[in-house]
Amino acid sequence: MGVHEDRSILAAGERVLLVDAKERRYLITLRTGASFHTHVGIVDHDDLIGVPEGSTVLGSTGRGSWWYAPPCPTRC
């Protein structure tokens, strides 16, 4: 089994939970061509679509790192 085979691949239309370095949480719905803006920069949804959940991504300023996973459906 490969390293990524046990993780879901994020897709457009999916709700995901972004968590920043200070453990602040942001629930977003992934949309092709959209972006998420914060004080630490911009995260393009296209950078999240197609990658395994639990991966990390840097904001546009390079200051913030994010990890993400689909939220628990019973808590959203």
C-alpha cells in the first residue's frame, strides 16, 4: 500500500476544515478558481483540490501554513 492510498483526495464542492498554526479553524467549501483570504495571506482553493487530506499548504505570503481535512459531518 502506498503512502497516500489511505487518505481521501480533496475535490471541488467538498467542505474542508482549514486549521492554521495557532489552531484557528475555518470551514470552507472548495470551489474551482476561488480563494480564501486571511491576515497571513491567500490560499487558492485550486491548491487544495486534488491533494490528499491532511496535507499542508502555505498562504500567499509564505507566513502561514495550513493543514486540512474534511470536517466531521456530525459537528458541522
